Amino acid sequence: MFYTKYRPQTFSQISRPNEAADALSKQISTGKTVHAYLFVGPRGTGKTSTARILAKALNCLDIQPNGDPCDVCPMCMAVKSGSLTDLLEIDAASNRGIDDIRDLQSKINLAPVQGKHKIYIIDEVHMLTPPAFNALLKTLEEPPAHITFILCTTEVHKVPDTIKSRCQVFKFKRATTPQLVTKLKFISESEGHTLTEDVLSNIAQYSLGGFRDAETLLQQILEGGISTDTLQSPMGVATLSTFVSHLANKDRSNALSMLDTVYQDGVDIYIWTGEVISYLRNILLFKSGFSKDFFDMTGDTQELFSSQCDSVSIPWVVFALEIFLASHEKIKSSFIPQLPVELAIVTLCSAEEGSVVKNTAPLPKNPTTNTSGDKKKEGSVPVPSKKEVDTKPTKTTNVKVSVDPLPDDVPFLELAILEEKWETILNKVKDINGPVLAMLKSSKPISIKGKFVVLEVYFAFHKERLESTKNRQIVEDILQNEFGLPLSILCEIGTNKPQKLKDREVGVLTDVNVVPVDAGEIMNVFDGGLPL
């Protein structure tokens, strides 16, 4: 395979720019290496290759002045052939249990057999179980002097902070199109083929910044005769641009058809939707003043991207981002993975030109009455704005409002809708945090100002705790999931306390002066427990 045949063997052979290669070669040349590294980045970006070069350099018998291994000494040749006894590569996806880590621990005190260092490369380290991570902690923090750990992962958010803090972390970025074109050109010429820049660029874009994917595809083209004309990555600029054009043109049929094609081709809908969000973000940044050089695109795709940016407005892009971000969160919990995205497409394509759907919150069961005494249509959500546009009854009825910015005090949601759902919200809080539930049950929503749900509380202590970052986030996440809106909470201390609270009042309560006088009394005041 090309990706093994043309794997870099020294730091100098790694495509630049590459901060990890530069830093590691400097550490080798100065003799200031550390005992634990964590390599983070997408698949196919050189994490394992760099780890092997580092292992080679640590044991090389003739290290070069620039930190490169000589690549010809017995140690370097043993690493290259995979026969070095002191280099152990562990796949954490299949060796992820505590017993595997304990087996590792039982051997690390043994001295190296051939070289100066014993190196453990643990690939996909995020797959280790929590007990295995815990068992690794102490070993990782204080290993013997001859041991070096190199951990590699594509999902750094799954690696505990306690592990990260014990390692030097190096981030590997997706390769740029010019980097990939340079590498592919070198390989094709080495294999006796000459490919045009357009073909190489097409391969590079299809591989989405992964060296391994690009090299594998090049081999298929050179040896299998695959035509590059058929290459169109489901996550490439051309495909994403076409999809966004369908959305902007309200062509829901073709947009849904593209989504179905992506799904039938076996592409992960969660990842693909993430690429759509990333593409919309790029449009937003471009329209906000970022230069074309900020975006990693070739001339043709840059022209296509620039043309699309001119055809959509910032309010539309913002609304599209909000819709797809909401659908992205629901994909993994949906029985039909593509359904949340299909709903996002239909919602976005249903918006009238020059307007956006402001509110898709759950609706009240009974119709409410407006200020003129007329009953509002059931299935619509009143959203105050500069100009409200009526909609004809359809299966999905949305209220459209002008794209002019709403005043900060215009409520995102009607108080009546919130009050109707308040008990449901309390039940959801109950499953997460009992003390927060106790505080919410001792408060009540009294108004909505812009995105802020104003809660009336009766103690400064309740206000202080509910507005703390952790507790506020709990409530806001539930409000977001329930109403699909970025609602926040704001507490106001009420003056008219209920009688049962007046009878038990002990003064202004804060974190500083709460004194537990009587456990039974406190349980009554806080409705079941202290909100600590």
C-alpha cells in the first residue's frame, strides 16, 4: 500500500507546516524529551507515523544535528521493520481493559533489551475503559527513566483531563490541499505516472485532509483505473455548496434527495451534518470580513464558495446554523438518524423569502387571546416583532418575522407557554439535580424579557445559587431542549413572600451566612434539601 510504502521515516520527511514535527525534532536534538506524549488529530494525519519516528529517534545510534534519526543504524532499521523488541504498539480498541493495563504495568520496570528506551505507543487511547485509565494514571505520571509513552487519539474529548495533564499534547491538523498535492505528485512520479494538477487537487479535496485516504485513493486511480471525474466527496466544497444552494432556493425535494443519497452511500449523518455546519460557518465568517486566504480552498472551489457567499444573507446563514445545530444534537438519539436533518431541511425551506422562523417551540393546547380580543390560530406561536406575517394553515405552521433585529426586551417565548410546560421542566430537572429542583419549586416564572426567563425567588441565597454557572446551565439546557430556543434565566427577589416562607424567614440568605440551626427546619425551608 502506498501509505506504508511512502510513510515518512524522519522528521524532515513530514510535510510542513507541522508544529509537532518541528517541536519533537528540537527536543531530540537538545536531549530534552519527556516521558509522556499525547498526539491528537483526525485519522490519517500522521499521528502514528510521527510516533514511530520519535521512537526511532529515541533509540537511534547516530542522531543527526537537526534531531532526525539516521535511518540506517540497526535500531532505526529494527523500528522500520517492526522487529524492535523495545517498541510496543498497543491498540486500545481491542486491549482496553484494566487487565491489559496491569499487564503493561508489570513489564515496564524491565530494562530495554536492545535500545536505550522502551517505547509504548497506545493507539486510539480514548477507547480505554475508566478503570483502565485510572490504572494508567500513576504509571503515566512517574514511569521509570527508560520508558516513554506515546498516546494517540482521534477523540481527545474522551480522554480524561487527568491523563492529558500528565502528557505533552501535540495537535495534528488536517493536511492542506497544497500539502496533499505535493505528496501525491511525489508518489505518482515515483511510480512512473504523471497526473495533472487538477486531478491531484481533486484527489486531495476528496480525501478531506487525510494523507492516508489520499494515498490510498491515488493507488486505486493509478493501479485500478478509477476515473477522477467520478470523485465528488460528500463532504467536499462542491457537494456542500450544491446542498446549501438547494436550501437557499427552498428546493426541499432536491435537498432531501441529496441527504438520502449521502445516507445510502454509508456516510455517517452525524459527521456529514457537522461538515454542513462547518461550511455554513465559513460562509458566515467570509461575509463577516474574513479574507479568502483564511479558507483552505483551491482556485475553482474558492470561486464557487465566494459566489455562494454573495447569494445568501447573514440573517439566513445565522438561522440555518441555528436549525442545523439543533438537529445535529438529536441525530445520535434518533431512531431514524436522518430524520432530525430532514426536519431541519423542511423547516428552513418553509421560511418565506426575507424572513426566518423565529419560534418552533411546543404550542399551548388551548388557543390564546390577543390584545384585540380575537383568538389566535391554534398551532401558531405569537412572536412580537416589527412586522408579523400571517401564514396559511399547513401541516407545519410557522410564524415568520422580518429579519430586522428584534429589540432586546421582546420575549422569545410567551409566558403562558412556559407556564404550561413548567411542571414538565421541573420533572426533567428532578432527574438531574435535586437541590436545583428544590430552588425552582420555591420560585416561579413571572415574565420573559428577550431571551431571559425571569424567575421570582424569595431569598438572596436562591438567586445566588440559581444564577451560578453550573446550576444555570442545567436549567438552560433543559429549556433549550424543550423549546428549541437559546433561553437563559434571570432571578429577581420578590417582596411578597408566601406565608409559609415568611414564618420561617431567617434574614437574607447567602453562601456566607447560611447556618444550619435545625435540620428539620432547613428541610422545610428549602423544600427537601440544601441547594449546595
